[in-house]
Amino acid sequence: MSDPGPFIPVAAPDLSGNELAYVTDCVRSGWVSSLGRYVQSFESEFAAFCGVRHAVAVCNGTAALHLALAVLDVGPGDEVIVPTLTFIATANAVHYTGARPVFADSEAVTWNIDPAAIPGRMSARTRVILPVHLYGHPAHLQPILQHAARVGVAVVEDAAEAHGALYGGRKVGSFGRINTFSFYGNKILTTGEGGMLTTDDDELAAKARQLRDHGMSPERRYWHPIIGFNYRMTNLQAALGLAQLERVDQFIQRKRALADQYRSLLGGVPGIVTAPEAQWARSVYWLYSVLVTEEFPLTRDDLIGYLREQEIDSRPFFHPIHQMPPYSTGESLPVAERLAQQGINLPSGVGLKDEDVQRVAEAIRRCR
């Protein structure tokens, strides 16, 4: 059997900028924990990038979600509306507060939470609506924000997968009362592990900063008037993130170029539905995703196996959370369930070469 070629991963970080120089500076200076100039610089530059007043750096994206809900005083007896088609961290963060995640179905076009499904999932206990910008495409925020304002609940954006995505020409992470990002190793920007909260609310930002540091008083060192968490980001992580942020526009441009190439090569393949982009959105295509429908000769899972034989990595869509043991509801959310069965994430790293994308597309086209 002929050699299919070198392995193509789904994602890999590009660390070819100032990452090594900034991290080395941390090591040489000795400032490797949560104190040091890079944390504040990263926060300031990321806030400017998102177009908000405040950014609060934390140790990972799940901590950012938990902290955002804690800042809003979400707790036992409360409910939070979340999409069922997302990574489980979104629901877990709700559970950490003692509140209950209530799952909403997806809409078929952008694969995000369906704004029309939200009112029917709400109750007198609903405190927060938590839309996720899935795979880099913004959720349809306007109807969500309008409904939230009418009924008096907060909106928290989970923008973990969508650094730099635009909704109506404005950056995601700037619409909710407080919003969250992840900087895991496969994200558009990475700090290895890491997360960020963004907000225009001075009081929420101050509360988030206190809670992430054990609840310590900002005026009196080692005095803890409230119970907090150890959710601090290290100077090492922030140094990596600051170097990444310097090239974020380059990363987004490459993600969108990869998407254009995939769309061109796969757009005419029967049974393959290419990734969407609504007129009101600019997706950043964190992972380039397609649907494998009944017209395609292989099932989604068989296609994943076939690509693996060709030394091409891929991933299935997330499982709907309402079907997993910790959160099983026994209900049917049919759009999300169908998307989860059909969706596949293709190699999407910014370091991919055009010939890599061609090889992936040719492998899929050979299945016809």
C-alpha cells in the first residue's frame, strides 16, 4: 500500500512569534507565577482587542465560565439556559454554582443555540442565558439579548472558540454582561491552558478580580472578607498569550483562507454540507466543520476511520449534553442530535499548507 503522506493533525499552535522570547524573559526575571507585568499587559491588550473596558485573566476557560456565573451570584435554585450542542464545560460550570443547566436545541443554519427555543425553556428561576459561539461562528445574539432584557435575565457569552469573530461588525465577547474565553492549546489564541473574562461593568470586573484571588481584599493584604477561588493566570501563561495576541489578525486571516479553500474543494461533493457563515456574522472557523448527510457513501464515523487510515486526523461534533449520563433528561432535542451525528471537524490549524487542505479534500472526494 502506498504511503498516504505525513500525519495531518486537527489543530496545532503556531508559536513562531515572540512566545519564546517573552516566556524566557519570565524565567530569567523569576516572575513565573501570577505576579508579573505580562498578566496586566495581556489583560489590557485583550480588552482592547474585544472592544471592552475590562479583561480578567484566569487559569482556564472552565474557570472563566464558573467565575462569570459566580460574579453574577448564580447559585442553588437558579437555572441557566445553555445549548445542548457544546463542550460539556459549559454545563459543568453551571453545576459548580449549584444551579441547574437547562438545555436548548440548536438551529439548523449556524448550528448554534436556537433563539426561538429559549423562551420555552425558561422559568421563574432562570437567571442567565449562556449562548456559545460554536466552532467559531457567532450565535444569533440580537433576539437573545432582546428577550433577556424583556424578562430581566443576564446574558453571558461563551466565546471560548471564537476569538475575533464578529456579530453585526462587533467582536463577540462584548455583548453580554460578562463573557468568557478559553486559551487551551488548540484555540485560535493559546496560553497552553488559560481563560479570560470580558466586561464593560466596573463592579463585575472588580468582583471577578477579587474572587479569582481567594477573595482577598484589594485594600488589605491577606484579609479575605469573602470566599473566593484560586483561578489566577500565571505570568508565563500571559507571556505566551501576549505574543499570540500580537498575531491574532494573521491567525484569523489564515483560518478564513482555509475555510475558503475547503468550501471551494468540498462545496460540490454530494452529501457534504460545508460550514455556514450567516450574513450578519464573520466566523473565525476555529475548526472547519462539515456535515456528512445520507447522500454521502460513508457514515460520519466511517469517514473518520477512513481519514485516519490516510493519516488525516478529524473529530466528531460534541455529543448533546442532554444525552450524557450526568445530565440525561430523556427528552428529544432533534436538531442538535442530528448535527451531532453528522458533524465532523477537519484539520484546521493555522500552520496547514494549501496542499494539506487539498489532500484532505481529495481523500473525502475519493469516497464518492
